Amino acid sequence: MSLYELFGPDQRLVVPIFQRPYVWTEGRNWRPMWEDVAALANRRLSGDDVHRHFLGAVVLDQLKTPTGSMPARQVIDGQQRLTTLQILLAAVRDVGVELEV
């Protein structure tokens, strides 16, 4: 699933209340993810072909939703990864706004 499909405007992700708090750390978790994303961005900026990249597993369960309502998926596994990706995307957005790009 692409990031757009995952965070797109046509679905809702539901995190159950029993999920653990955010525990990712710099060295073990989000720095490696950032380095992967930065390497891909640098390859793209240098004109190289960039293919889809696996950022890790996320397990979702389709929830029953009434006809005509936004589809919803419950996060079974991957909450930490999704949270980190949302923070990364918000930071990229904020830098883009600041640089007016």
C-alpha cells in the first residue's frame, strides 16, 4: 500500500484504546527509517529511478461501516510506524510551507 493509499482522504484508521504508548527511539527505530527515506529522496533528486520501498509491516482489519460512510480500518499492528510516518509527513509539509515549495 502506498503512503497516499494508507493516509488518503478516503479512509479512516482507528487505533484501539488498548494499544501501547509510543515507544520508538531514535537509534533503534526512527533514525533507520529516516535514513531510508532520505536515501530514496536523494536518489530521486539526482534523477535515478526510484521504485516502491518497503517501510515495514502494518496490519489493518477492515471494520464494518454503514453504506455511504467512509471506510474504516482498525490498526492491529504498526501503530508506532504509522505515528512516525505521520510525524515525518507533517514535518515535510511544514518545511515545504516555510520554503514555499
